[in-house]
Amino acid sequence: MLIRISLIVALVAALAVGVLNFVMVKEKIETTEKHRAEEQAAKEKAQTQLAKTRKDLEKTTVELKETQETLAATKTERDKAVAEAAAQTKRAADLTDRLAKTTTERDEARQKLSAFEATGWTPEKILAADKAIKQAEEALEVANLEKKLLSRELTKTKEELAKLVDPVHIVRLPADLKGKILVADPKWDFVVLDFGEDKNVLLDGELLVNRNGKLVAKVRIQSIQKDRCIANVMPGWKLGEVMEGDQVIPAYPES
């Protein structure tokens, strides 16, 4: 009987311990599940917050880029406006200077006009005087030209007369006369020179032909044109072949 009672007590105690353990384990499980649920909720909340933060960051990045672009455009517009303002300022300064200069010129013109009016001259008189001056200048130019022609003809006549009086008369050419041979004909021993009446040359005038400072020949003028003349190579004076480009100077220059 005692053994049976002991077994029953032991069985009851074991059941009590089992029930107690079950209750404690269940409570621990429930606590753990609660913590897991809370952690999951916190994790989901954190992930939601992270997604929102990322979205806000992307939006902020886009807005920052737009702001930077707007700032760059604004800076460009500002620089353009500053440049235009500087240009306008310069134009204004130039206009001010021109205005001052124009005002000075106007005042000077008024003074000159007043002085002119005091002389008694009228525009009609000035025009008439200007016309007369131009006519006088034209007449003087014609007279000078005629004088040159007459002087040239007189010189020719004097030379021809001198030749008649003295068969060995030496024709003298201008001391500053210089030229070159344009054409040389070795067969007929004549040359074409690059000057004529325009340099006051005379028939039978003699010239020395040189090349690189060395005497080549002597020629005598036989025909004269306005800007050309023809000369023959003088016998006994041909020291070498006369060539195009050779230089010529008077053999007997005027003193």
C-alpha cells in the first residue's frame, strides 16, 4: 500500500513537473514569437523607412542637379549681362567723347564762320575764286608742259646747229641718266633702251654699256621715242657681247 501511494505521489509529481515545464516552455515560445514578430515589424518598418530615404535621396539628387544647371544658366546669363553692361558703358563713354569732340568742332566752326563772315566773302565769291584758281592751275600746267616741250626742241635745235658748226661736237646727256638694255641684236649690233624723250635724251648721244661694273661696249642713240630709244653699237668699242639687262650710263654727262 505504501509503495502504491509512493508511486502515485511520484506520478503526480512527475505530471506536475511536466505541466510546469510545458507552461514555462509555452511561455518562452510565446515570448520568443512575440520578439520575432516585433523584430520583423521593426525590420519591415526600417526597410520601409530605408526605401523612403532612398527615394528622398534620389529626389534630392535630381533637385540638386536641376539647381546646379539653373545656377550655371544663371551664371551664364549674369556674365552675359555684365559683358553687355560693360559694352554699353564703353559705348556711352565713346558717345560722350564724340559729343564733346563734335561740340568743340562745332564751336570752332562757328568761330571760323564768324571770322569768314567778317571778311565780306560770300559762298558765290568763293566758288568763283576757286574756279578761277583751278583754271589758272590748269593753264600753268599747260604752260609748264609747253615750256618743257619748247626747251626740249630748243635743245635739239642747239645740238643740230652745233653739229653743223662742229662736225665732232659731243652730245651730252643728263648726268643722272641710267637705264638698261631691253633688246640686243648681235647680228646688226643695235640695242633697244628703256628710256626716251621722257628722260630728255638726244640723238647721237653716247652711252657706256657695262655688266657687273665692267665695260662691254659703247652705243650711240639713232632713234628716239617717248619711252624707248634705239642705239647702235659703235665700232671699235665692242669689248664683249651686248646682252639684255646690261646697264647703260652717259659717256659724256652734262656738267
